[in-house]
Amino acid sequence: MRAVVQRTDYSSVSINGELESEINEGLMVLLGIKKGDTLKDADYLLEKIINLRIFPDQEGKMNLSLQDIKGQLMLVSQFTLYGDARKGRRPSFIEAELPEAASPIFDYCINRLKEIDIPVETGVFGAEMHLTIKNYGPCTILLDSDKEF
């Protein structure tokens, strides 16, 4: 499982020109699920994401987590995080999990965040979405449950 985590002042998801969801200060998380990922992978990444110390403290040091600042989280499914473009010009998405297997894991992530009182908004799984991300920093962190990076 992979995540692109961006610190944000504001993020939103629109579908067909209509606002679907939005957050203010917090994290925009693009989440890719690969074949074979489990709930253990999800738990690992969620724990990392909500506890990343990437928000500034009073001295301006990255010392605070999403939980510390009581921020919001936008979670968007993005199978293209498993695009392999090493050969040719058209990425292969063969490593990405099929929608019918990925959707329950994505739903698990949403429910788990709610259980631990993280304000979470989402896109719509499988929909073509337009994202607005006002990246604060900019600050972007890449995470992988296989610890590839």
C-alpha cells in the first residue's frame, strides 16, 4: 500500500463539476492499494500518517502531528500510484489491486480513521475526480507499507 501525504491548508474533491467534499488544515492523502495488501498494511500506513510530525510547532519546527493540531484528513483512492512506467511510455497498472478487492480496504481505512476520531472526508472510490490541493510548505511525504521508500 502506498500513500502520498501532503500537508494542506485546504483540499477539495469535485465530481462532474460538483463539490463532493472539502477540508481545511490537515492532510491530503492519495492512497494506492496493490494486489495482496491486507488490513495490516492499512493499519501500518494509517498509524504512520496520523502520527507524522510534519506540522510546525511554536518555534516553526516540524514537530506536531495531525492529531496534535486536531487537523482534518482527505482520503482519496488512487490506483495510479502503482503505475509502472519503467518500460515504454504507457504505464502498466498490473500491480494495482482490482476495484472489488481494493474498495473494502479503502472503506476499512475510512472507518478506522473515524473510530480514532480523525475528521475524514473522501472522494468517491473509482470515480474520475478533480482535486484542489493548497499544499502548505510545500510538504509532501511518500509512504509505502512494504517500506520500499
